[in-house]
Amino acid sequence: MARITLSCLPASWYCSVSLLSLNCATKQRLLFLVLLFITSILLLATYQRQLWGTQRRPGARVNKYFSIVESMEATDILNSALNYGIVVDCGSSGSRVFVYYWPPHNGNPHTLLDIRQMRDSDRKPVVKKIKPGISTLANTPTQASDYLEPLLRFAAAHVPTSKHKETPLYILCTAGMRLLPESQQAAILEDLVMDVPLEFDFLFSRSHAEVISGKQEGVYAWIGINFVLGRFDHPDEEDATVEVTTGSENQPPISRRRTVGIMDMGGASLQIAYEVPSAITFSSPQEEEAGKSVLAEFNLGCDVEQTQHVYRVYVTTFLGFGGNMARQRYEDQLVNSTLAKNGFLTTETGLIEEKPYLDPCLPVSMSDTITRGNHTLYLRGQGDWSRCQEAVRPFLGLHNGTMSPQGIYQAPINFSNSEFYGFSEFYYCMEDVLRIGGQYSSDKYAQAAKDYCTTKWSTLKQRLDNELFSQQADISRLKYQCFKSAWMYEVLHSGFRFPYDYPSLKTAQLVYDKEVQWTLGAILFKTRFLPLRDLQQETLRQGHPGWLRPSFVYNHHLFSLCLLVVVLAILLYILRLRRIHQRELRQAEALDLLWAEEGEALLP
Ligand SMILES: Nc1nc2c(ncn2[C@@H]2O[C@H](COP(=O)(O)OP(=O)(O)OP(=O)(O)O)[C@@H](O)[C@H]2O)c(=O)[nH]1
């Protein structure tokens, strides 16, 4: 006899139904309910995976690549569901505008907004740069909004006009402005706050124009690259992971994707940022105090209650350590020491053209002059890589072997389980003329830099004219390449103490064909609460009877309730069938008894 046995969780709910004893319609209904139950379970499992982000499913990587390919397409400006955001990076050497966009949030509080760089109809990233830096307006602050106008016009022409009012605009200034006195910074920002809204309709208020700290810049750069690399997603089997303790020390560690550290060398400042997976034990209260100022703990999740996206990042900035400023400091020192030496020895080295100072950091045979006040120093390139390294090392301000001008605490780096990306000058130094941008190898880099330094200036200029260098390389790059490559090398190995055989440093400008800038991290950070706002609005809409929308499945409480109702209905139905079955059995027994009695009565 065929039997379907349904084990319904607790033993007390155990029931067995004989199929053969049920009529056909009942059997069909029972089968339908069983199928419904199985489908519900499967559906729940599928949604749970999709909604709550367990990305161990085999398609996760494929989806990521689809998303990358999609983000390289022209932005669909006809899609009214897209949101836009604009960030202007006012750096020391120039200002750049970046336009970002993102589709509506998927409703899962554990995922971040999918912010992407806008691409025009030719699929080119919507970016525009102008030179010089905004800090050159220190004495004419009322021209600040005119200065930025070409960038804002450019952004306004790309963002659909109907979206301008809801598009946030952030004007964020870095090291160039940080070096100005506060009153000059304030005057420039004031001009922007007053005049930009007169010309443009973007969402822009006083808090949207600021001089960000080096710490913020480092954190934003760190967020930007890790977001693009998908390091905030859940790990696949093949991903490198780290054990992380977040929140209070009593919380058990969680295993998360290993994030990458960043080093970003601009014109004026240098930033380094990397995750510190476990709480640091400080050796003294002084060290603890110093440590706190360079550790940033922040929650990238939209809900402060969720600790899944809490990150503890060591971030520090070195003002004056950018490539251009380092060269300036070096030249200042050359002038001062030459003047002092000449005064003392009454020699004329460097002070007359015929007797130039031999600079190991300029390419061989290159002539240059430095003017400070009414003094001019004459230089001639020596192109000596090793001597140049020695010459730049004192500018690292090493303090007990650490690059720390004010004794800045450096959190330890786990060189055997880490990965770093170098941006801006780290990339330009390797790529613009050396053409070895990407994977860093200290031997290969040192050799290429040495060869460059020892190449005659006339040959280098010839190569530039023959377009043998990258498109971005100009005469200034050629002039300072030898210095900057030695500076970068020293920063890396003597300053941050990266082992010479460190295998996991890449330098990059584009990652997955996206220009990874700290600006992306800035907009991600500044819009991190938008998903929560959207979710709250969604919940409010759901409270309204007419607003039952497809996204209701994102409400997992509602979904669980539905499932519970289905399961209860099935169980009640089975109990009822059982009761009917028992009643039928009893009736059959009664009938048998009756027949037996009748049979007996009929027997002669
Ligand atoms: N090859 C190349 N060089 C660039 C590019 N943008 C800027 N530079 C040069 O690189 C150096 C550093 O510039 P950035 O990285 O833009 O630094 P910044 O934002 O001006 O400087 P901070 O204010 O210190 O952050 C300068 O000498 C620039 O002229 C670029 O897209 N390609």
C-alpha cells in the first residue's frame, strides 16, 4: 500500500495518511498543498540568499562582471529612476569635477548604493579638469565661483535638467587649501556658497563646500577603491579573508573579505590608509593618544545598528609630502644651504651659471634655476639615482625609523596578508615615462628609474617630441621624474618600511576602467544614509493600503508571516483530512458490524 508520510517537525504533529483510502479529489488537493509547501520553502531560500546578501552563490562573480560591463556603458539619461551626484575635487595642482549616478537602492539594508561614474554617449567618463588649483585665488576669493564655473557648467550639461534640483553637489578642497590661512579658506568657500546657487540649481548648501582634512581624504580614497574592488561584499570561497573584531572587544571576530590599503600621493600631500583588523594594544598612554588620532572607525552601513560594515582604518596624511611639495622643500633647502655654505666658504657654487650646483636628482646635463626672493640658484643635473635617494631621505623626517614628522604613530601592517594600491604620483611616477604602471617590483622600478636619471636631457626631450611617453607626460614630468621616482621609492621603503620584496602593491589610475579617486569614496560616504531614507519611505508606503508594490518582498517580516500562514493552513488541512479519514474508518467499522449483525440475524 502506497503511503505518503509527512513528518511535520515536532513529534506531536506527526501524522500519516493512507493515500489509497482517500478519494481522488482529496488526494489531488493534498498533493497540491505539498507542492505549495515545497515551492514556498524554495522561494524563501532563494529570497533569503538574494536579499540578505550571502553571495556564496556561484553566479555572484558573474553578476559582478555584468555589473562592471554595464558600468562601462553610456549612462541612460532617459531613465528617470537614476539619481545623480556631483563632486568637485579642488586639489593643490588643479580642480576636477566628477559626475556619479546610481539606480534606486535594492532595499537590502546590508548593501551599499551602487554608485557609478557617469559616462557620456561616447562612453567616456564625465570628468573635467582645470588648472591651476583654487588656492591660487587666495588673494582674489570673489573669483572662486567664476573659476569653478566651467566645471559646473560641464556637469550641468550632463545631468538631465529635470534632476538638477535633487542632485547633490559637493565642493571639497584638499591640501592646497589646507595650506592657506583659515581666513583665506573661509573667504573662498563663502564666495562659492553665495554665488553657486545663483547660477546652478543643484542641491548645494554651506555644508557641501568644505576643506576636508587629510584624514577624510585618506578614508574617502580607501572607501572608493575597496568599493570598486567589491571588498565590502561578502566573501567567495577563493577570496582572501581576515578575521576582524568590530564594535566592542567582547564581540566574537567575524571573517570578512580582506580590504586593500591605499597610498595616495598628490601634489602637496600624501595619504596612507589601511584596515586594522583587530584592536591595537598600545604600549603607553601617549602612544594610545597618538594612535586614536590616526584611527578612524566608521560604519558604512545605512543603519547604525548593523555592525557588518563597521571598519577600523588607520589613516594618516603627510602635508608637504606630495611630489611637488617635496621637491619645493628640497629646493628651499638647497638654496638655504648653498647660501650658508657660500657665505662661510666664500665660494660661488650654484650662484653663477658657470659653476652650477650638481643636483643628483635632475636628469644628466639638464640645466635649471631656482629663484627664492632675490637669490637664484643654478643647477645642473647629475642623474645619480643612489645619491638622489640619499639626498631625499632626510625630507622623510624619520623619527625612530618611522616617517613621522610629529612622531605620528604608525599602526603595524601585516605584510604577509595585505594588499596595497598606490594612486596619483605612485602611478604617474611608474607610468608617465617609465611605462611600468601596475604591479610594483622594487628591482624593476629602481632599474627603470636609474636608467631614466642617467639618460641625457636632450635625449629625453627628443623622446617626448617623438611621443614615446604617455599622453599626460609633459616637460615638467620629465624634469622632476628622477626626483619624484626617488622620493616615491624612499617614502615606500624607508618611510612606510615596505619590504623590498613586497609582492602585493599595484599602482593604478583606472580600476575596472574606472578612475578611482577619493571623490567616489566621498560620495559613497555622504550618501550612505540614503538607502535608509528610501527604506523608511518604502515602509511608510507599505502602510498605505493602495501601495502594495513588488518590493514588498523586501520586508522579510511580512514574508515570514505569509510563510507561517501557508504552513499553518497546510497543517490544519492535514489534521482535518485525518479526522475525516478516521470518521470514515469508524463508519466503515460500524457498517461492517451492522453487516455482521445482519448476517448473523439472517443465518438460519
Ligand atoms: N600623468 C598625470 N599626471 C597628473 C594628472 N593629474 C595631475 N597630475 C600631476 O600629478 C601631480 C599631482 O597631482 P594630483 O594627484 O592631481 O594632486 P592634487 O590633488 O593636486 O594634490 P593634493 O591637493 O595634494 O591632493 C601634479 O604634478 C599634477 O600635474 C593626470 O591625470 N595624469
